[in-house]
Amino acid sequence: MFKSKPAHIDGQVDTLIGAQVVLHGDLRFSGGLYVEGRIVGKVIAEEGQRATITLAENGSIEGEVRAPVVILNGRLDGDVYASERVELAAKARVQGNVHYQVVEMLAGSVLTGRLIHAAAHEGHALSEGDLDAAAVVR
């Protein structure tokens, strides 16, 4: 009688913030969020839901971002908390700390802040490699 909702497909866009949109206030989401416009406020994925946020090259966010998967290619002024992975594409400009489980940075991306591995939040010491990475990107 009722069909079950299909599983979220990686790369799928469920919500689009268009290039002409300026959103003031916090945004909670699940699924795929693609931002081409500007958000002034926190962007937070719903707990326990699969969620990916993609910030397009001309998009910007002024506020904290919390999601399992965070893909950045625009401007972000705020801290990032990614429970699975963070991708910083070539045009990414991040002013803030990046808390990550797995991180990928392409040549050309700029991070003004620190890379902080998720293990640091669980009471584990950072590895020497994490400390070096944090020092290099300052």
C-alpha cells in the first residue's frame, strides 16, 4: 500500500539554495543540500540522518557547519564539524577550524584555521601528522 522511501544516493541534491538567495537564520537539513547562494547562520544536518552539504564555487556561508559529509568549493567563515569526511576543492576558502574524520584538500584550496582530527574529541592525543598539518595551514 505505502512504498518505502528510497535510500539516499550520494551526490543526490534534495535541497538547492540558488545563486540569488540570501538566507538569514539557522538551517537544519537531511539528504543532499547544494548551496549556490549565501547563508548567514548555522547549517546543521539532522542527527542520525544521511546528509551531505555541497558549497558551490560562488556560494558562501557565514556560520558553523555540521554534517557527516561536507564538500566545500566556495567561501566559508565558520567552523566545520564533519563526522565522516570533508573535501576542500580548488576554490574553497575557509576561515575557521575544520574538525574531520577524513579530509581531502585539493591544490588551490585555502584554510585559515586548524585541522582537528575527530579522535581529539574522544580524548585521544593528536598524532604527529595531525599537528604538522595544523601548523602548515595556519
